[in-house]
Amino acid sequence: MLVGRMKISSAILGILIIASSCIGFTLDTLRLKNGQQILGDIELTLASGVVFERVTSTKSETFFYNNLISVHADTGLVWQSSDNLSTSEEKLDTINRNNTPRLKQGLGMFLGIPQMGVGFSYFGFRGVEQLGWYGEFMITLSGVSGRDNFYDHSETWAGSTLGDSKVGDQSELTTLHIGRCYSFSQDLIGFLGAGLSINNHYAKYYDELEILSSDGNYFVNADDEGGISPGLVGGIIISVENPYVSGGTISVSVPPVSVQVGVVLGF
């Protein structure tokens, strides 16, 4: 964790990217606890033995540091890896990692309201990129078509043929969205996706003789059977420091309007 505003040649950066198996960050200013800001004349030592001398801080650059051993400046040694901690009193205080997300990838579980659906999501970023991928799937828990009191007939059959009274409506909703996520800060990720909404509508009728079900209530296909339509979803993920969950998520999808609230587990 280290240095800021480093300008590294594209050739050296390419070597680092190929050799790196760890996460890198886009860094800004390196500060010491005594308030000093290190903006230039910095020497970086890598485990491979490569040394970058007199790094010029003209702008922020992406820096992969999985093999970094130490950081030196004109004040002497200011940082070493945790494997060989520095004895210097001037330890790193704060490093601005810009908008690199704290959560690189994760799985989410959420509930949809008012459809009473349950869903799962995935998001992921590569390296220090702020733009990643997002996907989610949700299905309602009603399960009308699998019930014993569902009959694969129309409302005409229930209302006109049998003469029963309609007492309500119910729907089954399945949604699938794929899109992109963007890191606004270390702890705030926004996402927007598009996909399909599969909405099946059912009509609830009452049989006074209670022949079609034990309580007289049964379901048939509604005249408006629903169908497949384009869908949209948008929301945010907020990372938190918690031993059990990595963050929370809230989103809205259409059609129909559904609010999703859940938790995220990062890995």
C-alpha cells in the first residue's frame, strides 16, 4: 500500500500486469504520520529485484504491487511488506485509492417486495477496473401452477361453465437481468441491467360445494395470462465491515414494479 501519483512506463506496467496475481489499485498521494506528503523521488523495490527509481508523480497511474517489498524516499525507508515490517517510525497513514471497490466480487441474496420473490445475484470486477459485470435471477414463492387446487382452464370455464364466483388474482414472476456495475467509491457500487420478466397471471375462484378443493378456493388461468416482456433493474451495493456479511443491496426492477432488499457476501 503505497505510493502516489506514480508515472510508470507502459512497458513496465505491462510486465507488472502479466506477473501480478494480486489486486492493484489506482493510487493518489502517499502520506506519512508526520504529515509529510511524498510526491516524487521515490524508489520501489520488488521481490523480483526490479527497482523503480525516482518515480515522478505527474498523475495517478494503475500500479500492481503484489511483489512489492519496500518503498524508499529521501527520508529513508518509509514502508515494507508485512513479511518484513519496517522499523521506521514514519509509517503509512492514509492512501487515497480513488474509486477502486473494496468488494471485487460477491454473491447476493435478496427478497422481492411485494411479489414475495427470492433472488440471487453476482457482481465482479477485474483488477483495478471500476466497471464490472452484474447479473441476477428472481422467482416468486407463490407456485400457483404446482398446487393441487390449480386447474389448467380459463376463467370462462370457472365463471360461465361452473358458475363460480371470482374472488381474487395472483401472479407468478420470474426475472433474469444482466448488466454492468460501476464503483463510485470504495464502498459504493451502482448497477444497471436489462433482461426478461416472465409474468404468469392466475384467477382465484370459489366453489361453494367445495368439490374442487378442500376449502372451495381454486385457481385457473386468467384471461390476461401475462407473458414475457423486457425488464430493467437498477440499484446499489454498499460494503460494510461485518464478520458475517460483506454488504447490503437495494434495487428496483420493472415490470412489474418490485423492490429488492438483501445482503452480499464478498470473496
